[in-house]
Amino acid sequence: MKAALDIASVLAISAGAFFFLAGTVALLRFPDTLSRLHALTKADNLGLGLVVVGLLPRAGGVSAGLKLLCIWLLALLAGATVSQLIARTVQTRDVRS
Amino acid sequence: MTAPTIFGICAALLVGIGLFGVIISPHPLRKLLAFNLIGSGVFMLLGAVARRGAAAGMGGDPVPQALLITGIVVAFSATALAVALLLRLFNETGSVTLAADARAHPDAGDT
Amino acid sequence: MLDFLLAAAAFVLAMVALGLFRILRGPTEADRMMAVQLLGSGGIAGLLLAGSARIPATVDVALTLALLAAFASIAFVMSAAGETER
Amino acid sequence: MIAALNIGVAALVLALALFTIVARESFAACVGFLAYGLLLTLVWVQLQGLDVALIEGAVGGGLTGVLVIGAAVRLRSTQAAADAARLGMPARMLAVLLSGGVAAAMAACVLALPDPAPTLAPQVSASMAATGVANPVTAVLLAFRAMDTLLEAIVLVLALIGVWSLAPDRVWGGRPALGYDVDPDGILAYVARILPPIGIVAGIYIFWAGADHPGGKFQGATILAAMWLLAMRAGLTDAPPVDRKWLRLALVAGPAAFFAIGLAGTVTAGAFLAYPDGYAKVLILAIEWALLPSLALTLFLLMAGAPQRMSAP
């Protein structure tokens, strides 16, 4: 049982790390601002989300696990808001120029 | 290398970088950032010293750690005061230089 | 397992650090904001990976960081955007 | 593995510090500084200073970064004049020599630190039972070094008086900082309604946990101040005019209560800021509860800055 949980943790965390890799590559290599933003939002939400999922079995208690989920939800909320705002600044600039 | 040594040396370098910035930055806001870097370098050094003092089942010496909390909050209040000073100077003269030949342009900051 | 967690933390932080080149290069402020946004979530992930297995209270630190990073990036985008729209 | 991670984090911290210094635009430098503050939180966790990590994450990663970025945006037009005033090459070389020398001397001191390191942890551990709290940092802050904490609370109020006194005469007693024009149905107004309730719960939780686990009033107050600031930025609420009596009373209530409990100690326990036997935990909690609202208000008003306008919106 413990070994299975460990394997699940390793898989989820590795997947999360992969999303951070993907996000960084996109941030550095994608040609324009909006496509970078598109890639970043996925990396951001899924990367942290999968890391949180991977850490859940090791959280050592229900309350710690709930706090971990809270952290992810907060990051989701912030990420969604910030990407919206960023997209809007890009748009207003493009319309004007 | 142990964590206190690594971050102690990092702290020394931070103080050096910050001091360099205070000297060469012409913009007061940048000087303020550099001064904050010196401050955080000093805090980090104290943190490394606190970590070295780990004993009695504690991860670090709690006395310097408590001083650090006090220090970080006071550093923030000093930064807030400095930023307020800078903004007032800018609203008053339209520039942030303290050079003697800078002329005052009242209301230049309101545009 | 601990070594794996630490390695994962180092990897995520390295990725985020590479992303910080966007702060250097820009070209627009939106790109800089994205780099900070990625640093916020990557920093939280790195913190959880590096600390939560050894020190349970790290979760509280990450919670604070999540709240304040959300606040900082929103305030940051507002001041940058407010400037461009004025 | 831990050493490798630490070296990586230290290198990243140094790189961001360097970027903050050498970046061309002040705005980019401030963004670098915000990122630097976030990373320092990780350093504090690695140094086992969880209470410090909490305050650094809240103040360094949050409030200070937002403060300097706001200032950089306002001061953008001064960039050109500052660029023109750069130092010449000889002066720069001297600066490199001087700061390099200081850094080298400090690094040498770090390597020469005595072994075993002096520590007060055993004394704290031996006397902690008398305070009734289980978090040693809280015990130091509010019992063994309570004088520091009292003076710090007073310094914060003094700094706020300094900020307020920078207001021009015509808006003295007015409201600080202009709000932004925000669409009341937009995403920002939405998030400013969602986030503060969560933040208030988290802030109180961090404050509440402070007696026995890492946390405490400074950390909690910072989170509360940030949430209020978010609501103000989104136009949901306004900063109070600084000449209100209730505001000034609320600002000094915390330090005054702390001072009063300290004075009472001279009668009941024989020394200023001493607690009578058996009442230490109750009094410590009373001081914490009294300080939390005052600290949150002070930090919020420090962020809001000097009064700038008279009229109510």
C-alpha cells in the first residue's frame, strides 16, 4: 500500500515538474505574448496542482491535506485573475497601436 | 557545506551587491532597493547564526529569530516612509534628484 | 523519497529561474508579469516539495505565500495596467 | 542533495539581487525585487526559521514588492534624468573594490564563526514553561524580549505619523491614495470579493496558531492588511480619512494596551513588562489580541501612503 502511494506521488510530482518545464520552455520560446500566456496558464495550474496531488498522501493528516488543497485553489484563483488582466492589457495595447 | 555556511556566504555577497547598488544607482528608488538588499543580507546572516545555535530540540536559536521578525517589520516601515518621502519630493518638484542644480517645477508631478 | 522530493524542488526552481529571463528580455510588461506569475506558483511548489516532508509548518508558510503572491500579482498587474490605460 | 538545493537557491537569490541592481529600468528592477522577496521565504525555511519565513513571505514577498512597484510606476518619468546621472568608470571601479572588500570581510567572518556556536536556545527552553506558550519565538517576542516588541509597535506608529506628515497642507486630514477605476462587474471586483474572506480566515488562523506553532500577530496582521488593500484597490472600499478620532484611537490602542499591561507588571510582578506567576499566558494572549487590529491598521495605512485628497468619492 505504502509503495503504491509512493509510486503515485512520484508519478504526480514528476508530471507536475514536467508542466513547469513545459511552461518555462513556452515562456522562453513561444513567439508572441498571447501564445505565451496561453501556455503559461496551463503550466501554472496543472504544475502546482499535480505537485499538490503528489504531496497529499504524505501530508500527514486531514487538516494539512485540506490546507494543501486550499493553497492550490488560491493559486488557481490568482492565476485565473492575473491571466485575464494580462490578456486585457495586451488587447488594449493592440487595439490602440 | 551546511546550510548556515552557504547562506552566510550568500548573505555576505548580498551585502556587497547592495552596497555596490547604493553607491552606483543614480535613482533614489534604486538606492532604496539596494539598501533593502543590504538589510536582507544582514537579516540572512543573523538567520544563519540563529540556525547554528540550534539546540534543545529547536531548529534554531529563537532569540535571533524573534529579533529578525522585529527587524523585518521595522525595515518595511522604514521603506514605506522612504517611498512616501520620494513620492512627495516628486509631486513637489517633478523630479527625484537631490542635486543642487535641479530647479523646482511646482505642479509638474500632477500631469 | 526525500531525495526525490528535494530533486523535484530543485528542478522546479531551476525551471522557474530560467523563466525569469523573461523579466530581463520583456519585451512587454505583460511578459514580465507572466514570469512573476510563474515564479509565484513555482516558488510555492518548490517550497512544498522541499519543506513539507521534513517540516510540517511549511504548509502554513506556503498558504501565506499563496495569499500574498495572489495579492502581489494582482496589485502588480493593476499598477502596470493602470499606467498603460491612463 | 540538501546542500545542492541550498547552493542553487543561494545562487538564484544572488542572481536576482544582482538583477535588481543592474536592470536598466526601475520597473524591471522592482519586479526582480518582488521575485527576490518570494525566494527569501524559501531560504528561511531552509534555515529552519519558520516564523521568519512567514513574515518574509508576507512582508518581503508581498507588501514591500507592491509598495516599490507602485512607486516605480509613479516615478517612471524620472528615469531619463537618472540615466543621465550615471557614475563614471573610475568611480564604478572604486565601488566594486569597496563592496567586494566588505563582502569578502563578511564572508571571512562567516567562515570564522566559533564552534560550537553560542546559543540561548537551552535557556529559552528551560524558562518557556513559565510563559505557557509552546512556540519559543512567541515566548521570546512577548515575554523574554517584550521590550523590543513594545518598541517595535511604537516605531510602526511613528513611521505612520512620518508618512502622514508628508501630506501637503491642503489635503491634511484627507484620505490616502487614489483608488483605481475598476469595472464593478469585472474580474477584479469579483476576485476582490472572493479573496479577502479567505485571507481573513487564513490571517486569523496564522495569528491563532502563533501561540503554539510558527505564526503570530505580525504575520496575521500583514495578511489582513494585504486583503484590505486589495479591496481598496478594487474600489470596493475606501481608505478612511486620517483625521478621524476612531482611527487614531484604534492605531494606538494596541501599543497602549501593551504598555498598560507592562506598567501593571511593575506593581503585580515587580518589574516593567513582567507577568505575575500563572497569568503569563492570559496576558500574552491579551497583548496579542490587542496588537493584531492596531498592527493590521498601521501596516495597511503605511501601504496606502500620505493623504492625497479631501473629498469623499
